[in-house]
Amino acid sequence: MTKIVIVDQHPAFRESLGMMLHEFLAEIQITGVETSHQFVSDLDQISPDLVIMDGRLPDRSGIETATIAFAKKPLLNIIMLIMFPEDQYVQKAREAGVKGFLPKPPGLKELTDACEKVMSGGSYFPAEMKMP
């Protein structure tokens, strides 16, 4: 069973993203988390295969959250959701170890491609979010 954590402050968004994931991934367990602190605190207990995280959480940035999470679990697979791709933000997140980016909200095809690539050991950065 694949364990996926969705870190986003909006319950309706977490639910709709979870429904999209169920469309193309079989045998998944989805955990929704509202804040960075809750995610980091529960990380060892949850032990996810994939994390889909909002880049702007209410209590910490996605980059800060990813950095803390990677310190606890260096092999973690994180895909970050961002509304507006900013080169500097994308670069910092990549340097922190984030494996993929998606626009928020993502389309089903993008979500499918990103999850499959990242869970198979690759990375996913749409053309508009790639760094030179």
C-alpha cells in the first residue's frame, strides 16, 4: 500500500486532491495534514512514500518544512504545489531536495505524471518551472 500525505491548510482542497489520486493510483492510503508543524511532528509515525505539499503553509513555508522533513527522512519524496512559479523559490526548493513541482491546483494528467515520476525515483518539473 502506498502512503501519501497531503499537506495543505484547506480541507476541501485536500479532499479533492485525494479523489484525483484515487483515480490513477491503486491501493493508496491518504493522510491529510493542515500545518507544517503537524506534518513534521507526525512524520515518523506516518512514514509516507510520497508527500504533496502546499508551498505556502500558514505556519511555515514549504521550503522550510521540506528542509526539516529531509533532516528527519532524507529519502522522502516531496512534490510541492505552488500558485505562481517564482524562479528563486523553485531553485531554493530544488536545492532543499524537493523532487517535483505542480501548479496549484494541478490537472489530473500533471498530477499523474508527477506522482509516477517521483515515486519511481525521478523528478518532475514542468517546463514553466524549470531553471536554466
